[in-house]
Amino acid sequence: MLLGVLFVGISNYFGVNSVPYIRLTIDYIKTASNQNYLPSDSYHQLFIYGIYMLGYAALSGFFLFMTRQTIIVMSRMIEYDLKNELYDHYQKLDISFYKRNNTGDLMNRISEDVSRVRMYLGPAIMYILNTSFLFYFTITKMVTVDTKLTLFVLAPLPLLAISIYFVSDTINKKSTKVQEKLSEITTLSQESFSGIRVLKAYGRETHFINEFEGLSNNYKNITMGLVKIESLFQPFIVLLIGFSTLFTLYIGGMLAIKHQITYGNIAEFMVYVNKLTWPIASLGWVTSLIQRAAASQTRINDFLHTEPEIKSTHFSTEIIEGNVSFNNVSFAYPDTGIKALKNVSFEIPKGHSLAIIGRTGSGKSTIANLICRLYEPDSGEILRKRNNTVGRTKAAYCYRQSYHKKTSNNDL
């Protein structure tokens, strides 16, 4: 990142410092034409000016290449780390989290949201730095030529800053909605593909096609609203830049007629304005990247700040064996409130099996999930007994002691 800042500064320094040679070239030709003859070394002098401009352009291009090799590569590395961090956090969360969140939304956060954040960390930051350095070097050069002309050329910029301020909030809100709708589309697609056998078996193709079309229409409408704002913003910026060019020609021409500046200065200012054209015109695009990245980073942070309900503080690599004992275990699913178990107690000796039968929803799968500690019981405890002792192990993928919770007589 720091190298990228250095390289973008050097690139703009060489890029801006090549412009005065355009003024020198035009003024030299103008002076020679007024004298109705060209000195013997004129072509040599013009060639020297050309070499300087070419050399500065080559150096500017080289350091621009180095800028991309540092800032863009940095953003890719951060993208790599962020995706690994997200995936690692996925593994730590419990089953309850996955029941509350759609698979498509989880996939969208690790793909689309991370990509939008990378676009901010890479291209957006690079263009912000480029615009900042270019403004500083360019305006400094312009002021040294003529302060009055510089003020006229830069007059539309405050209006541009105000418009960006008001448009940014709208872009941010619409960007958040776009990401939410995209998550819904991803969720429906993932569920349809994973359950295609059931979908075809019950002849539900038409229903899901209509549902997908409805989600796509909503996504299209919200996206088009965002595109309309961005499409109006871009021409508005170009219009303001056009006013800067007009001021340069008119005010600069008046000053040149009064011999306060040279004709070469007008050409020099035109090049400066053209150099500022793309950075200023890209402000709308960069603003959109920043707002979208802010919306995506908020979604990522909400996920990363989610703490697992089941935490293990101690781990052991010992082999788990012995009896499995349930002591007054009660459990209700947190999402639905359905009470699956109430004061269940039993013990399975080592090497023996226990058959549990019952109708759907009687708690058979819940007992298996509790033994694997996919959920925490609301009350009671699950123990592992060995050699007439009670083992409370925290080893991964084995029986674990549950958290003890106090219960009232009414609960019992």
C-alpha cells in the first residue's frame, strides 16, 4: 500500500511535468514564425522538447504500472485473506446459525460482497490517490501560470463536490438493496439445484420458474434505479468539465490578446483540463464503488461479529470411551420454540446400543444431535463415564459436558 502511494505520486509528477514542454514548443514555433524564419538549430530544439515529453511520459507510464502492481496486488491478497477468514468463521458457527440463514446469502457474502470490498481496496483507492496527486501537481502548475485563469477553470468543482455529497447517500441505500435482492436470487437458485429431484418429482418447475422471474424483476428494477442515478451523474460531471474547457478558451484567449499570457499557456491549460477530465469523471464511478463496498462490508462485519452459541474452551486428544449418560436433559429449538425433550435421563453402557423409537418430532434426532453437541441442552447435563468416574471432556467431535442452567419447579 505504501509503495503504491509512492509510485502513484511519482507517476503523476512525471505526467504533469511533461506538459510545460508543450507550451515551450508552441511558444518557440510562434516566436520563430513571427520572425519569418527558423533558426538553424530549430529542428534540433524541437526534437529535444519531444524527447523530454516522451521521456516523462515513459517514466509516468512505468510508475503507473508499478502502482497497479502494488495496490491492485495488495487488494487481491486482502481478498484472499478475507475469504479465508470468512470460511474459517463459517466452520466455527453452530447449526442454529445455518438454520437461521439461507445458503445463498452465505455464498453471496463470501463471493459478491468480498469482491465489492476488493474493488474499493484496489481500483477505488488507486483512483482516489491518483486524483489527489494529480490535483495537487496540476493546480500548482496552473497557479504559477495565472491565478485568475486557474480560478475560472476550477469554478465548477465546488458544485461537483456538493452533487457527489447528495448522490452518495442514495447510491448507498440502493446498493444495499441490490445486494439483498442478489442474495435472494442466489438462495433460490441454490435450493432449486440442490433439491432438483424433489422439485421434478412433484412437478414444481413452473412454480419455481415464476418465483425466480419475480425475484429477477425486483432485482432488475432496483438495479435500474441505481444505474439511472449513475448514468445521470456521469454526464453532469462531463458538463462541468466542459464549462472548465470553455472558460479556458475564453478567459485564456482574452489574457493572451492582452499579452498577459502566451498562446502556449492556453494549450498548456487545455492539457491540464484534459488531464483532470478522467479523474473527475471517474468520481461518480469511484463513489459508487465506495458505497457498494460500504454496504458489502457492513454485511460481512455483521456475519464476522456473530458469535457461536456453542464454545469449547479446552481441548483434549484422549480417546473417548465409556458410558454415555443423560441426566434430566431438556431442550427446545431456539428458532421455533418447539420443546423436543423434557427431563430425559438414560445411560448407555460402553459397547452397548440403545434403540429409540417414536413418531416424527418425538426427539430421536435431537438426542443424536445433543450427543454430538450440535446443540446445547436447556437444562440437565450429558456426561461420559469411565471406570466409575465422570469425564467432562472438551475434545472436538466427542461427548462434551453441557452448560448447566438453573430451572424452576414450574419448568420441571
